Amino acid sequence: MALDLKELGLTQEELQERVVERICDTLLDGTGTDDYGEEHADLSPWRERLDGLVRQRIDAKVEEMACREVLPRVGEMIEGLVLHRTNEWGEKKGGHLTFIEYLVQRAEAYLREPVTRDGKRPDSYSGATQERIAHMVDQHLHDAIEKAMKEAVRTANDAIVAGLAETVKMKLEEIAKGLRVAVEVKR
């Protein structure tokens, strides 16, 4: 006895949709049965790859929108930001500063801050010996001189090694020329 789709109440299109949906669910969800007949639900490699591609696409779109819409607005807000000095209770005191003026003052204060020989803030065990900018210049010069000296030593070593190798080679050739090999047979 053969069954007809019409008897089941399905059309060919509905059956195709159900089959395609079932195949997609199986491939993307990774549901299935293991060797013992128990169902499991692991993400399939296809699903993981698809999720990764979707995530990349969303990230790219969000970044594009942020660059186009948000960042220019943030720049405008920073340039127009005005800061007011306050006392410990939050009451305004003194004049106001733009954000750029504030940044310049903070950078200047940071560079003029007294530091130890190691470039750290002084504590109760060590006192300040110089300003941070002086320490930074000294450190930069030290690094540049150290790099130059290492390069000079390496170049000198290369020249010395090459000269020694050539001298040793010449001396070994002289010794080899001066040697006589004699073979004696004992009876």
C-alpha cells in the first residue's frame, strides 16, 4: 500500500521545505546520536565557521559606523570640552581650561616631576635626583651610546676573527710545507 503526499496532507513544496530545514538543523546544530545511541548537541564545524564569519561581519560594520558617526562627534566633544577647577567640595574656583590646555599642563607637570635615578617617583627610602625629562634624555643617550658601542665591538670582533683565521691558515700552510713524512718498514 503506497502513501500519497496528498493523503498525508502535504504538498511537494512543504515536504521540500521540511527536508531542507531538517538538513540545515542537523548540519548547523550538530545534533545527533553517539555510538551508544544517546543524543548530543555539539556545535558543528560549519556552525562555528558560520558564527565566526557573522561575528567578523558585525564587527566590521560596527567599526565602519563608529568611524563614520561616533569618532568625529567624540573629537568635537573633546575639542569643545571645558573643565572647571573645583575645591574639595566640588565648588568652582578659579578659571576654566579647555581639554587641550589641561592636557598640556598635565604633560608639563609629568615631565617636570622629580624622580630618582631609576626614573621612579621618590619614596621615603630614596630622594629625587632629577626631573623626569632629564632622566628620559639621559636614558635615551645611554641606550644610543650602548647600541653604538655594541655595534663597534661587533665590527672589531668580525675584523679580528677574520684576520686571525687568515694568519692561522698561513702558519699552518708554512708548517705543512716544512714537514717531511718518512715511512720506515720494520722487519
